[in-house]
Amino acid sequence: MFMALKLPRRHSLLLLLLFELAAASAAVPPPPPGQLQVGYYARSCPRAEAIVRRVVRRRAAHDRSVLPALIRLHFHDCFVRGCDGSVLIDSAPGHPPAEKDAPPNLTLRMLDVVDDAKAAVEEACPGVVSCADVVALAARDAAAMAGRVRYELPTGRRDGTVSSAAEVNLPSPSVSFADALAAFRSIGLGIVDLTTLLGSHTMGFCHCGLITSRLYSYNSTSPFDPSMDAGLLAVLRRRCPPDVVTTPQNESRDVIVPMNFVAPLGPFGLDNSFYPSVLAGRAVLQIDQELASSAAARRIAAMFASRPGNFRTQFAKSMVKLGNVNVLTGRQGEVRLNCRRFNS
């Protein structure tokens, strides 16, 4: 019989959390055999992944804002109808608006990088590599370039043949923790994935129009969110006037602020600095600060805050899991020749 080893409580909690993370990752079912697989294009287009990586690297050399933009694009694509490239479709006259024109997607950027990568892949291997895979590969490469988050990505996705703005159901930046978790669970992701993937909010910028309610009209008892650090509140109120508006038609009045004011790698680096900000009440978006309202999410955030390697490892696992959401494979869907248009 083994002798029980009594550990200090904080060590016991850490071991329990590490076990929970391992169990959550182990619970991710692998794609069915013959569908998504690492190296799917090894024979049909062996240079596909290198071509996409080269296009992303070339753009990032001139504009590192491409890195968070591509990760965000992949998330928005996968959350609606699965990872099928439907967010790339342009609206057509005489047809209902496509996903791209739904309000949450109006600020998506760098879609031209996907166009460039797809064109380069088409030149090498016509009609082989899907737009959905180009988006997923570009996001994978962006994570590697932004924060040394490296992972093998199963490919073999097919492109969807439906794109509807009416179906866009992304969680709002001001949603509660319970509603955010419910939204993630609806596509097969859990609390570990939610807490991990929100960590990408250490990168990029936020439109002031998304946070003015936290600053000036929070609820009937307080004009501002009382969970927000007083110093951050003062900074954001100076930079985001109460009448700021975020619309594509009125960009002159739009103002942006960093998603994370304490980012050692700068606004386009992916690291664990998001989590100390959340724990200190210094998250810019409401959805991010809501992590602190959940005891389970706080434990995960605290562990990531002190263990950057664990964050990188789990971010990779959660990105793979995100990329498996409701994919089309085999004879489903199509392989688009132009990512902005259906083939027929």
C-alpha cells in the first residue's frame, strides 16, 4: 500500500488544476479516421502549408496587426456553421446578406491575406486546398509568429455553400460569463477553451464603442463597472469619450484602445499577460473581466498567469479543438476557387 503524501494546500490545488486541464484536453475526440488529418495535403499539394506560412510571414514583416486579425478571423468563421470558410463570402445583389456583413463581422480585417494565400496555393495546386483550411493554417501560423505557440493542424476541411448574416450568433463583448460559456458549449468547447482562447485578447486593439457602456452607463446603480480597476477606468474614460460610435460608415469618430495595457510583447504579441490583468480588474472588455466572476475560470487564469508554458500548450490544444468544430469533409461542401464566391 502506498503512503499518502500530504502536500500544502496551494500545491494540491495546482495539481488538481493541472489534472483538470489534462482531462479536458484528453476529452477532445480526434477527428474520425479518413477525415481531418495532419498532413492531409502531403501528396495532393505538399507545399500548401509552406505557401500559406510564407504569405502570412511576408505580411507580418510589414504589419504585425495581421497576427491577431487572422486568429480572430478563424474564430469568427468556426463559431458560425463550423470552420467552413463561410465568413469569407461576399454578399451578392439580390440575395440576403452574407456572414461577413453581420454586425460582429464588420470589423474583421486581413481577409486579403487569405485571398493572397489562396491565390498562391491555387497557382501551385489548382482546386485542391479549401479556403477553410487556408484560414485555419493562417491562424496557426499567426499564433506561432505572435507567441511561439506551435501545433500540428489537422487539415482536410471543405468549404461551405451557405453564408448568412442572420445565422451569426457570436457572443457579445458585453455578455455574462454564464452566457459566454453556454455559447462555447453549444459548439463543443468548454470552460478551459473559453478561458484559454480569450487569452488571445492580450493582442490587438478594441473599438471604444464596444466598451462605452462599461464606462458611462453600466447599470441603474453605477455609471461604470465597479469591477474595473480605478486606474484603468480613468485611462479609458480619457481615451474613449461617451459619444464615440463604432460603425464602418463613421470611422472618423471611431477610437481604438489596446486590448491589454500591460503587454510585454507589445500589442501584437501572444503571451500570458492577459491573465494578471483579468485578476487585477484590468480587462478592457466585459467578457474578459467576466472570467474573474467564475471560481473555476479564476483558477485557470491564475495558473496561466504564473505558468506561461502551460498557457501556450493549452492555447495550441484549444485552437486545434476550435478548428475541428462542425467541419465539412469528404464529399461535403466544395473546394472554392475564389474564397469570396461559391463555385456555383
